[in-house]
Amino acid sequence: MKWTQEAIGKFNEEIGATPEGLIHHLEEELMELQQDAGTTLEIMECADMVILLKGYAHLRGFDLDKAVDDKMDINVEREWQNPDNDGVVRHRK
């Protein structure tokens, strides 16, 4: 990937982004994804969210790729419920 977490993070630093601002921006992008689901714009909204998450992780000082790997190692060992009425699948506690 050309745009690593570090490169995205440095870009965010240069433009003055803050972790709090990135969270608010993520909320906006999630609403756009909901509106654009099923259209050709959907993938760009997903990309926007990944970019914002990587920028957030950089500003907070953690490695998002490693965190995803660690979390997936946990998730594959969990027991999962059937989808609820909204299609959400949750793990058993």
C-alpha cells in the first residue's frame, strides 16, 4: 500500500488534524456510507473511513494493522450468535 499509516498520519499532522476531529469526521463518513451503500461511491466512503482510522491511530501512537491482526486472532476464537433483526452478528459474552 502506497499510503501507509505513517504517511497518512504525517499528512494529518501537517493539516492540523486532531484525534477528536477525526472521530467527528468518521461519524460523517459513516452517514455518507449509509447513504451511498450499493452505489459506485460506496468504496470511496469505505476508503475515507480507513484513511481517517489510520490517521487517528498514528496520532494516538498505535499500530492499527497490528491491532487488527491481534483483534482478529481473538475474534476467530469467539462463539458467535445468529444475526439479529438488523443483520448484526455479535459474539457471545
